[in-house]
Amino acid sequence: QVQLVESGGGLVQPGGSLRLSCVSSGSHFSSYAMSWYRQALGKQRELVALITSLRNTNYADSVKGRFTISRDNAKNTVYLQMNSLKPEDTAIYYCNGRYRSMDYWGQGTQVTVSS
């Protein structure tokens, strides 16, 4: 059973930065497509950023130019660098891994952007 564990969330002022990390316990991590999703209170979960096994990336329009997804296969870890944070980025952020039609989710980490 693959486990994904997120960390790095917290409270930050508007304009600030945070880096989220997600560590996978599974093997074949380099073959996984990894994503970050977020869910704000009262809203549906939405895709924030995706990185494929070939390191192709895709971003939601709302975070383009501010967020960067990356991966370190040697550490079984995917990152989300978040800069120029806005109050509307406040949400629980979830890590997702997809491999051979199987989806794995982390428990989520809270990000709150507020002054």
C-alpha cells in the first residue's frame, strides 16, 4: 500500500511563500504522475499542478507564474513551491500519485494566507 505524506503547510501573510513536500512510501515513484490538488472550504477539490514521470508540468491558470511543481525521484518526493500567495490560495492541499490507473492520496496539509 502506497502512502503519501504531505508537510510544509501553515499560516503565511499575503505575498509570502511556502514550500509543500509530499513523500511517497511506494516503489516505482519515478513512474508516477504526481499532482497537487486543493480544496477550499465549501468548494470542490481542484487540480493545482501536475508533473509527469517525464517531468512535463501543467498548472491551473490561477497559479501560473506563482507556483512551481518539482520532483526528486531519489527522495521519492514531490514539491510545490508557492510564491506571491494570495488569500484565495487558502485551502487544504492534497498530494496525489497516479500509477497504472491507481490513485493514491495524502491526508492533506492546511495552507492559510491571511494578514
